Amino acid sequence: MTQPSGWYDDPQDTSPLRYWDGVIWSTHVAPKVSPTVAQSNIGMPYGVTPAAARPHTVGSQGAQGPELGGGQWPPYGQDPGRFPGQQPGWESHPAATTPDGVVLSGWWKRVLARVIDSIITWIVALPLTFVPMKHVATILQDYFRQVMDAAQAGSSTLPTQPTAELAGPLLQASLTLLAVYLVYEIGFLTWTGATIGKRVAGISVRLRDKPGPPPLAAVLKRTAVKEGGSLVGSVPVIGILGSLFSLIDVLWPLWDVKKQALHDKVGATNVVVGAQPRRGA
């Protein structure tokens, strides 16, 4: 925090006052007030105490500003930093970093990267899931046709929903999509420390205590925890627990001091701003 704005002795010429705007010296100057004016009560109502005799508090020093203990003023146009005798006030908190000083990623960048990666893996997996999803569409089409036929015939009994028939192809499509995502995630993180989505967001993954792409063991640990909740979420009855775990895992960096998700803690990794150096570089 720098000196508050106000009129102070000109650092280049002590005869006038120059206005300090809180950042730099301005071009505005003014003559000094006579030192006896503060002691005079001419023109004041009866009983008013002269300015020099009043108790001074912070911000009540008048044009001359606070006493700075004889410190040197910076030249015109330069930031003085913290003035001599000035107590530190509000200051911005430093950005969270790894132990070696690399800035950690914000939460929204991680979300953006995950959305982009999900879209990419969905597009890549689309040809591989075409057959099971076509089977799902056929089953649903037949079911709706049966419902329409029953309605036209005036029947009050609807056809049985094809839940069991849909389970097989839907599970096949889900496992295929998951396999594509795992290969994509593990491959890119082990190779460069960043998936395509993370590159777009300007972030990457590394070990918390060591720069560079994380080793395969760390990537496997964090990926297993990261996707474990989704797998459990597809299981009947206990699925809500898996979904809740996945939600907590995603939100955890918002309040964690090290900005780690739960899967980062298991893998001893951090998501940081910037790319990772290549191994051996």
C-alpha cells in the first residue's frame, strides 16, 4: 500500500507543494501555506481551537500530510513503494503455488478443460458406439410403436418398458466411452502432462514437488479415483454414493489450500498454470 493522495513537499523543489495522486507525482503544484496560519484564529468564530492545537488522527494532517520521520521522497514520476514510517494496510494475497513457486490453476480453468476433453472423447468414441446406440434406438422405436398401437386400439394397458433390453447396449456404449477417455487421459498426461482441453485452458498436470509430466503410476492413481465415482454411480442402489463422491471431488479444489482435488491428493499431483517441460529437458 502506498502513501495516500494529497499535497506534499515537492521532492525536486521544497518551496511549493506538489500533488501526489496515490501512484505517482502529478504536474499540479501549489504554494505552501504560511506556518503561522495553523496557529491563527483570525476569522474563526469565538471559541474555535486553532488547527495546530487540535488533536491529530490519521488523515487529519492537512496539506502537509503525515510526518514520515525524515524519509526521502522518490523523484517525480516514480512509485515510492511503502513510505517511511507507514504501516502496511490491505494487500492482495499472493497466488497459491507449488513448493517451487509455480502458480496453481484456478477452478474454472479445470472445469473448462474437462468440458473440452469430454466433447473430444465423445466425438472420438462416436463411431465405436454406433452399433450399440443403433440397437438402443431400434428398441425404443419398437416400444413407442407398441404404445401408439395400444392407444389407437383403446387399450388401457401399456406395453412393458424394455429396461432389460436396453441395459446391455447402454452398458456396452458406456464402457466403450470410458475406455476411450481413459486411453486419452492417461496417454496425454503421461506424455506431455496436459490433454487437449488442458492445453486450450493453459494448464497442465505435474507432481506437486517435481516439474514435468507426471509418471504413469501417479496418472493411474489420480485417474482411478477421478473416474471411480462415475463407475460406482452406474451401479443401482449405491449409485448415489458414487455420484456424490464425484461431485465432492470436482468441488474440492475450491476450498483446498493446495488447490488439489481428491484425485490429485491420491496421485500427489497439482494442476498448474502453463505447460510442463519435456522429460530430460
